Amino acid sequence: MKLGGLFGNMPQKTLAKALPAKPADSSQLLPLPGAALARAIAPKKRPGDFGVVWPTIPQQQVKDYKAILTQAELEAYADRCEALGLCSFDWETAASKAAREAFAAYKAEMETKIANLDGFPMDEKDAKERAALKKEYEAQLTTTREAYLMTPLDPHQSEVCTVSLAAAPHESRVVPIDHKAGRIFEPTLSREAARKLVMDTLDRRIFRNRKVVKIAVNLSFETKFAAKYGKYILLPVADPLVMWVRCLQVADPKRLNDLKKPATGWGLKPATKAVFGVNMGEFKELLAKYGVDFFDEIAADSGDGLVYSAEDADYGLQHYLYWKQIAIQIKDDRQGTNYDTWLHEIEMPFSRVIGLMEYNGMGWDNHLAQMKREEAWSIQTEAANEINQLSKEAVGMEISLGKTGKTNSVKYVLFNMMNLPKGKPTDKGGISLDEEALIDIKFMLENNLEDLTEEKLLSVKLPEGWESYLKDSPEWYELGKDQRAAVELRNRPPHPFKDVGLRMLELMGRYQKMNTLLSSHVDGREKWQNPVTGKIHASYTPWTDTSRLNSMKPNGQNVPRLENDELGVRNFYVAGPGKILFFIDFSGFELRILAWKSGDKVMIEIFCTGGDMHRKTGAAITNKPESEVTKQERTDAKPANFGMAYGGTEHALQKTIKTDYGQRKTLAECAVMVDGTKKAYPGVPVFQHEIAMQAREDGFVSTIYGYIRLLPDINSTNTYYRQSAGRQAANTPIQGTAADVMKKAQNEVYEETGRGTNLVFDATEKGMNPVDLAREFGEAPPILVHGKTDMEAQIHDEMIFEMDDDPDVVEAAWHWVQATMTKPPIEGFPVPIEAEASVGYAWGKKMSVEKWLEEKRAAQKGA
DNA sequence: CTCGAACGCGCG
DNA sequence: GTACGAGCGTTCGAG
């Protein structure tokens, strides 16, 4: 089997060919003639069963593990990789010289400090203080040492010391580039020169080689270190970890330890044990055996070090061959997609994008953050003081606000001492102080209500002269039940703590807002700042139910938008010197995909003619012609549109309108909005129903390029679970398709960056201009280039880059990225995909890219 | 004292 | 019990 030939160089072309514009008629799945015969040939599978035949486990053979010590040997093994079309590879990394020196200096300083405490104490108190201090220093040293031992995971604090390569199972070659023991690669060279020689060779022979599948377990890690040396790992690529996790999720989810974090317990070593029954060497044990901190302190040309390194490449390759046999069996026959294609063209290449974004990170302005932090502190202090003063005056009690302003102490004063009305309870029946509860409590105080059920009394019409009606008089009994309650409400004396309560609630909202900003978005981000780059390097994983990305440590996808953020955290994210940030986002992305997936004619028409979907929905809800829809009515329609995509209910819509738009609407009004929206786009509810029915047969739903989400609850006897799965069935093909399309675009950005970077590298080697070299090759000039147009972040429908502060660089990148994003996802996609770009020196200071280019060029001319 | 559940809030 | 997806900081009570 020649694997290299299976992959096209242009993924979107092969995908467009492979996928029909419309899902295939399910009757096509049945072999002719006759359904009865077909059932006899292919028995009907249970929902969620892919009928995977698990491959036999290959026998492990005597291993051919050797060190490569010369350039000639390295070239020869690259020949073998090329001939076989496979190259499994792995880095071993160790702390950089700078990281080692910094830690040694720190350690010496701390040890001196600790030793200085060992003199004779003056008295008992002094002895106690010294002991406490000693303990503290020792704890600090331990913490720092632990962080130091993790530096090999950070490409900014470490270097590749060893490379292992495998072109076939049971063999591996290890290149000890930089070791303090054993023989090393090309020993006459400096280690920097040796590393460059290896990287350049891998780049030339393997990374750019379209005939070789580049295989790495956890490819995002390998990608980061490649980027560190200016290298890009071009298609075809594979990440066996992604293969086995994705295959297990659909083919045998019971084997996973944690469905929400499916890679848990499924790293290379446990996976190799589980699949091949082989116990691989453990890294920590190996280092402990030799009493060293890092891998480069032991020999890798022979013995344990050689085997440890060699095994990774060997088993990585074996996993690839094994899981590929499973992936090709996982298919969505309705739309003709299969996991092998999705994995090779979308999901595994995307591991590189994750690595690249994690490597690049985003710049952070400590000075501005500190100024705003101090501002927030004083706002909080002021609010806390006033709250306490009000509380003392009202009920003679101080409140301990904690950091959140929502402690039991707060609840005690508000609800036990002041007897304020309560909002909705929490899930577990407690007193809620969330945003909705605060809004409701304020509303009740303002309207003198005791609970929210009285809200409806405010709109009860009363006959003239009701003020004079006496309770139990004849007139009184002419009133309806609600009218009598309304009269009683209006005669009710005001709440004794109305004014003070309202003021306290307002102050608490402000105090809470500042707390969230400070804890989660200022301190909670800055603490992850990289000591070398000074940037925030958010992590990403693709392990979500819809195949979206998630982000953590810190979460780079929940930075507050400016309109919700008094401190302007987005302003702390800045471009480096000589750089500018470039933002590009899909517009109305998920609604466009919903238009495609549902085939709703009205939505398709709107997107094809540049119409305004929110206005259209506003017209449907208000029963007005579109031209008469007010700005407010259009705004009101937005949550109805988004809600529709989630299979939303009037309850949820009511809450969204209350908390996000500050308006109170009755359930009936919200039901009118939900209904009106569904009627305006009749294809959507039909699609939502049909896909749920389809999922009940199949047990899964899938995305445009073939990601599959199992929905085991879709046939549950529990109505709540079943309906919930039904909404997921309707939403996952939308949200997951958006994720697929974004991943595809980012994969293409990675490839193009590799192409441009390679052109620049080659031209430099030849002493040529890259544009001339490109012309010589018959290629476009470099557009995206490492170090000039770096992709830093993804927020579901948006990419963020840091680019050279140069209008030519930005303009070329803009046009290329925008064209890439707006290509139809598949042939015959019924609506245009649009993407909008902007630039700014800080995230919070975006301006239109057109305007910036104009101004920049005018300034250049002037200068 | 540690740990996890509950709560609440930021994003698309 | 009433919307899809996700992470994280704080509080509080259980062990």
C-alpha cells in the first residue's frame, strides 16, 4: 500500500469532489435489488454502531534501533522514509542554556538565604521566625524547581536535543544532537550548527516532502519546536493520538476514561499498552534512574536512552497503521464522508495550527494592566465602603463581601435582616444573586412586589375610582380576582428598605463586575505570562462535543468584549514593537451554515442578496413590513435568531432578553417571538425535526467534512434527555460545520505560511530575492511568512494574527486569508461566506483595514 | 487542611 | 428541569 499517494495536495478540491452538495438519499445505501435482500446481506446496524471490525494486533518483532551519527546516515534514512512514504518522528527536548543558568542563579540565591538563617537565633521568637522563613524559602525553591523541570515542554525555554525517526514498524533511528554523554551527531560541529543541520535536512527531505506522511503523536508539540527553528511540517501529516481518541469516541467510547476529556489516560504509553500490550519506558523513571533533570544528560546513542527515544517513533508509526484501518471503517453513508478523510484533511493537520498558535501567543502590556488594576481596586474599595456604611445604617451590621460580593454574609443581611424579595432560586434551591436575580430583585423593589408572580398584576386594568373601593364592599366584589390583587398591591406600603436596597444592589453589581475582571481577566491571565517571550500563550484542544476548539491556561477565547468591560482587558493584548494585530472573522457564520443545512429558502435568499436577517425576523415578530421595523425591534430580533439555531424555548429567550438587553417580556410575548421566527424561516424547524429523526436511526450526527458526534440519549425514554439530544442533533451539524470550515481555513494558513517561509529560507540560502525565486519556481511570491504574519489565536469564527507593521505585508496577507476563508466550503454551497478584517496595535483598538492602509501609506509618502 | 460541588460569569 | 458549545475563580461544606 502506497500511503503517500492517497493524499491530494489541495484538500478543498478533494473534499469538494468527495462530498455531494445535498445529503445522499438514504435509499442509495441499500444494495439492489430489493430492501429485504439488502437487509439479509447487510443487517441493520443499531444506532451508533459502525460495525467496525477491529484489526488483529501485530506481533512485535526484534527491534532495529540504531543511532545516526553522520549527515550521510541521516540522508540515507530520509531516502528510506521517502521510499516507504512514511516518517514517524519525535523530539526529545531539554532546558535551554538560558533556563539552566537562570535556575542555577536562583537556586544559589535561595540556598544562601536559607543558609543564612541557620545561625544562632537571638531568642525563641527569632527562632520561630527563622524556621517559618526557612520553610517558606524551601517551598518557593521546590515550586520553582518543579516549574524548571517542566521547561522542556516550552519551546521558548528549551531546545530539541534528540530526534527519532521511523519509516517502518520495529525500526527506528535516533539522532543525538546535543547530549552531555554518549556519542553525538557530527561531533566536530558546534551543537547549534549540528541542530541547524539536522533541522534543515529534515525540512528539505521530510517536512516539505509531499510523498511522505509526517507522523507524530501529539503533533502540536512537534509543530511548536519546528516553528522555533523556522520549519513548517507540510501535508500529508498524521497525529496518531488524534486518530485513536477520535476513533474510540465513536467506535468504542466505553474504553475512554473521561468522555469530556477523552485523551485522559490515552497518551502514547498507555495507548501502546492497551493496543499492542507493550510496556514502554517511562520518561520520569529513566531520568530518576540516572539521577538527572533532563534527557540530554544521558546518552542517546546506545542503551536506555536510545531505546527510550527510538520507541516513540516506532510505536507512533505502528499506531498510525493500526488506527487507519479503523478510521476507514467509520463512515457517514448518508453524506458519503469517512473518518479517514476527515482525520487526514481536517483534524490531524489542525494539530499543527494548535501548536503554532500556542507557540506564538499574544503580547501583553503589563504597565497598562497595572494601571487598570489599581483603578479597579479603588472602585471596589469605594463600593465596599458604601455598602458597609449603608448596611450599618440600615440594620446595624457590617457585611463581609468576600471577593465576589455574594457571600452568605451578604445574603444574610439582604434577605434575613432587610427582608428584600428574593429572585429565582439556584439549581439546588439556594438564594441566587446572579445577574438575573439582581435585576429581578431591583424590579420587585421598584414596583413594590413581594415575589415575581405578582409581575402580572402591574398590567391589570382597573376601573376608574378604584382608589376609593373599600375591601369587602359591593364594588370590591365586582372586581375580578386579579383586579382585587392589583388594588391590594397598589395600596401596599412601600418596602422599608426600598431605597437603601436598590443602592446596595447597584453597588454590589459594580463590585462583582470588578471582581470578575480582576480575578479572571487581569490577574488570571497575567499569571500565565511566559518568562521568556512576555506573551500569553493560551493552550487549545479540539476535544469538544462539536469539534470546536476549547482554550485554557488561560482561556484565550473568553476575553471580555470592550462594551462589557470597564477596564478594557482587550487593550492589554498588544502587538509587539514593529508589529500590528490583524483580525479577521466570519460574518453571520453559523446562520449561513444553518441556511445551507436547512435549505430554508428565505434564509438563503437573504444571504444571497445581502439582506438583513435580523430585520426580516423583526418584521416577522412584529407583523410589520420590513421597512417599518425600528432599530429597537431589529435589535430585539437578534436573540430570537441565535436562539432558533439552538432549538430555543421562550423561557430561555425571556432570560436572554432580560439579562443581555435589559428588557422584561412576558413568556407569552417570548413565545410569539419564537413562533414568529420559526414561521419566518419555515425550513429551520423542519430541518431540526428531520435531523432528530435521522439521528434516532443513526445514533449520531455529523459535520460537513465528516466529524461524527454520537447521541446515545437520542432514543432515551427520558423526555428531557431525549429532547436535549434532539437539540444537540440540530445544533452540532451547524456548530461543528463552522468548526470544520474554520479548521480548514487555518490549515490552509499553516500550509501557506510554510510555503512562504520556505521560499524566504531558500532564497536566503541562495543569496536571492524570494520573489525572484518564486518566479523561477512558477509560484506566487511569499505571502504569509514565519515571523512576519503569525497566527496567534482563534475564537471560533475569528482568527488573530500579529503582522509586520507594513501595509504591503498586511494587505497581501489580508487578501489571501480573506479569499481562503470565503471559498465555498463545498461545491454548490448555497450562500456566500463572508469575512471581515480589521487591524489595531491593541485588540481593543480595532480599525478598518482599508482605512489603516490608506493612512499608513499617506504617512509613508509624507515621510 | 484539602478537595470538590455549586455558583456565577466571561466568550462565540 | 426549559437553548448550543466551552473554562475558571470563589465560596463553602464534607471528609
